[in-house]
Amino acid sequence: MKVIVPVKRVIDYNVKVRVKADGTGVDLANVKMSMNPFDEIAVEEAIRLKEAGVVEEIVAVSIGVKQAQETLRTALAMGADRAILIVATDDVHQDLEPLAVAKLLKAVVDEEAPQMVICGKQAIDNDMNATGQMLSALLGWSQATFASEVKVEGDSAQVTREVDGGLQTISVKLPAVVSVDLRLNEPRYASLPNIMKAKKKPLEEKTPADYGVDVSPRLTVVSTAEPATRSAGVKVADVAELVAKLKDEAGVL
Amino acid sequence: MSVLLIAELSGGALALDATAKALTGAKQLGDVTVLVAGEGTDDAAAEAATLDGVSKVLHADAAIYGHGLAEPLAALVVSLAGDYSHIVAPATAAGKNLAPRVAALLDVMVISDVTGVVDGDTFERPIYAGNAIQTVKSADATKVVTLRTANFDAAPTGGSAPVETIAAADDPALSSFVEDKVQESDRPELTSAKIVVSGGRGVGSEENFALIESLADTLGAAVGASRAAVDSGYAPNDWQVGQTGKVVAPELYIAVGISGAIQHLAGMKDSKVIVAINKDEEAPIFQIADYGLVADLFDAVPALKEAL
Ligand SMILES: Cc1cc2nc3c(=O)[nH]c(=O)nc-3n(C[C@H](O)[C@H](O)[C@H](O)COP(=O)(O)OP(=O)(O)OC[C@H]3O[C@@H](n4cnc5c(N)ncnc54)[C@H](O)[C@@H]3O)c2cc1C
Ligand SMILES: Nc1ncnc2c1ncn2[C@@H]1O[C@H](COP(=O)(O)O)[C@@H](O)[C@H]1O
């Protein structure tokens, strides 16, 4: 079967994010960008399913600025077979909303007819945790979010999900959308030969207009502000002082 | 304006704390109807009706709603949506599973993890692991919102709203429940506990994690963990605190053997008092701790337990 893996180009998780002085957003000029960490896990899972003989073809899809082709090259170097880039903006500061992303992904799915879409649970920039669920709804497919284990069995998949009280296992009919959580696997690094090979893999470029999808935002960003900061308190010398402070000063014991 | 609040359930029982906290946010948006959809939920519906400020409880009891599967629940919520300006759920695993699906079916953009309600269209939410707070205004006809419970006080009980039984909606029959692995515990729940004791990679092993748990028990606290501790198998996944785990804001948060990565801070920096125990005096956690103790946790934690 065929699998589609949506991968998002986001600020690297190690970068200290700074809010722009004029409150219009965060500063993304000249900062290190990477593949969303959850999407690396999604790519890895697709590759493992391919290695297990369950999956024949992996198509990585990214939506955003032209530079997202680097993210797609990373997916190809890890082991995806081909890639589709939908250039939706030329402004690195413009983030497409999950609803628009889901509509574009639906259009790709309609063309590609995969049996599964494996995406990240959450993009670490907008922290929305929405695209997979939205795509599944638009397609009328089953959904399995926050996956920590995926087993494909015939025309269904058994997925273990990370939920608030522990773990839940469900069985979803294929085709399905699966969103992955942190414990699903440990993504591989692309080897140098594979990075070279990835340069020759097909990467198709499209625009939202090619799919006839309206990507205008539904939410207007009114402002972006620094969070309230917390200043460092005091160092205590020992446990006795700590207990005394918690009792007498903070009043929490 | 009228609001449909999706009650949080846990094994058929009302998850009172999450529901009551989300209710406080929902009340800022209008008149609140609570939807209790599950299996064997008569008590849950009756309890939801006692929450102060609830106008009505809609009760849908059917086997298809028994395990929180997103597709049948979303179909039910969408069938009710016409009557409401806002559809609200707590930003729990269940709420996050459901709300975006509902939003997409209504062709509206979901607004996730809201920490503040400005007005009926305008909401505050953290982005970039809480490194920035964004205020967004929605132009959609129906607003679908998840509320971060740590930012809202629980609404009290004392009300007596009518409970109306409603029929189940069509079942899309796309997925089925297999099993739950739920840890039974007498400890308070992580997201509602007054005190949380969390352990990190520094704790070193699953066996050593008993040290963290026993300190928590002495304090009547819930136990949390960093991602590193969970990934290493010292603690179960549902103890993870942080950007992609649970968000907590207790009176007292004690971080033991946790370095203080931004992704961890995202889940606990709104705690009232933060204590850090770490042997590295340069650990970033000390930059936000009210009380920092530079010590080996294997000395400090037993001593602390002793001193309490
Ligand atoms: C996409 C993504 C999402 C993430 N989400 C989360 C999340 O939700 N929650 C989360 O916590 N992390 C999250 N992380 C991981 C985060 O970046 C850090 O890697 C993690 O928080 C580190 O955990 P730690 O502090 O326990 O481990 P470390 O950073 O290794 O710190 C261990 C600390 O223990 C101290 N120590 C060691 N031995 C002792 C001793 N004997 N006594 C006292 N102190 C000792 C050390 O000095 C050190 O400071 C995420 C990362 C990514 C990429
Ligand atoms: N612009 C995008 N391009 C490709 N994939 C995306 C994009 N936005 C979101 N996704 C996918 O959807 C997941 C969840 O993102 P979000 O709903 O924004 O938190 C991500 O982990 C990606 O797999």
C-alpha cells in the first residue's frame, strides 16, 4: 500500500524563540529550521512499515515556503520515495492554518489514493495538534491520534494511543489517518550516501491553486506577546532550610 | 450566545475537575449546555447537572460512545452544533482528539489550548512551547475551542440543571475499541493535584523512581516526569509534564533531577511555587525555581522525606 507523510518545516526545537518587538509574531529570519520532530517519527514509522513489507511507496508532502524542499529532501534521505511540495506562501512568517493544510492534504490524497496518512501529533511552532484529525474528518476516514504503536493487519490497523490515563488500543479501518506521539519509535539519521541519493528522488512542486483550495486564514492574529516571565528565586543551603522556607515563607506545606 | 461544553469522562464517570474548569471558561462565552456522551453515564449526567452555571445537560448514552472514539462522538456533536455559537472541550487527550474533527466537519478552524478568553471571538493561546502568547480572533460562524484546564478555576457545584436524554447519532463505524491500559492509583490526579513531585533523567532508573513516588506519597502529591524519564521507561507516559504532555499549575511543583528544558517548562512554569533539586548548579531549572537546592537527589530526597 501507499502511505503519505506530511512533514512541516518548523523552527528547530533547540532554538530560543524570540517575540518580535512590534508584537507581530516571532522572529524567524535567519534561525535554524528543521523538520517538525513528530514528523521525523512519522517518516520513520512509514519506513519501518516499508521495511516490513507492508508499505510499497512513501510520499512525503510539505506545505509552506519554497525552502520546505529542504525538509522534503531530509524525508527522502531518510527513506521516502518521492515528495510533493505545495508552495503556499513566500513569507517565512506566514503559517498556514491546519484547516487549510488539511484541505490541501485531502486534495493530495484524492489524487494519490494512499491507504494511510501518517502525520505528527503536533507542530512545535503553532502547537495546534489538529491537522491529522481535520484531514481524517474531511476524508471521512477513521482516525488514530497520539500513536505509540501501529500494527497493520489486513484491511485494518491496530493502534495504541497515549491518552491521559495511560494507553488505549483501538482498531481502525483502512484507509486511516494516524498521528504519532513521541514514544512510537526513534527516527534514524540519514546516511551520507542516502543524502546524495535523495537529491535524485522526484520532488514535484505545486501551488494551492493547482488543487483549487482556498487557504485564506480563519483566524486573525491580533497580537503576539512575551509570556509573563518568572525570575529565579533563591538557592537554599540544605534540606532543613528548604523545608523552613516552604513552611514559613511560601506557606505551601 | 450559547455554548455546548463537552463533558470529560473517565470510564463512564464524570471527570469533575477537567469539566468544572472548562465550564469556568465556557461561562465567559455564554449560556452553557453540557453534553455527556458515553456508556453507563447516568451518574455522570446527574453530577454534571450539579455544576454551578449549567443551564441544561444533554445526555446521550450508547455503547458507541463508551470509549471516546472520535468518529461517532464527532458525528453526534455536529448533529447538535446548529444550536450553538461555541463548542468547547477541555484540552485533554480526549478533547484534542475530538475538537479538531468536529471543527473540520463544520468547516471552521479549531482554536486549541486556549489559556484566556478575551471575548466571544478572541482567545489567547500559547505557541512555541509557551515562548509566546498569541491572541487570535476567529471569523468563523461557530467557534470550536479547547480550553487548557490549568488556566481556569474549577466551577463549584450547587446547581440543579435539567437533564435531557437525547438519541445517539449515526455511527460511522470506522473504528473500534480494543483495550485500555490504565494505571489505577490512589494518588491525586496530576492535573488537579495541589502538589506535584516530578522526576527526570537524573533519577536514573525505574527502581530509583520509587524515591520520587514515596516523596510524593508523604506529601499527598501527584507524580510527574520529564520526557527523558518517560522515554527511558522510568515512568509511564501519562506522567509526562510539558509541551507535549500534561500542563500543570499546582501550588507546589518539586522538580527532581530535571534540567529544565523549555519543553518541560512549558508544562509547569505557571505553578505557584517551584522547587528544583539538581546537582548541577548551572541547570536551567534554577532560573525559574523559587527555591533551588544544589544537591545529589539520592541524599536530598530521603532527607526531605525525613524532614516532613
Ligand atoms: C518535540 C519535543 C517535545 C518534547 N516534549 C517534552 C515534554 O512534554 N516534556 C518534557 O519534559 N520534555 C519534552 N521534550 C524533551 C526536552 O527537550 C528534554 O530533552 C527533557 O525535558 C529532558 O529531561 P530531563 O530534564 O529529565 O533530562 P536531562 O536534561 O538529561 O537532565 C537531567 C538532570 O538531572 C540532573 N541530575 C543527574 N543526576 C542527578 C543526581 N544524582 N542528583 C540531582 N540531579 C541529578 C542533571 O544535572 C540534569 O540537570 C521534548 C522534546 C522534543 C524534541
Ligand atoms: N504546513 C504543513 N506541511 C506539512 N505537514 C503539516 C503542515 N502543517 C501540519 N502538518 C502535519 O500535521 C501535523 C500536526 O500539525 P498541527 O496540527 O499544526 O499541530 C504535523 O506534525 C505535520 O505532520
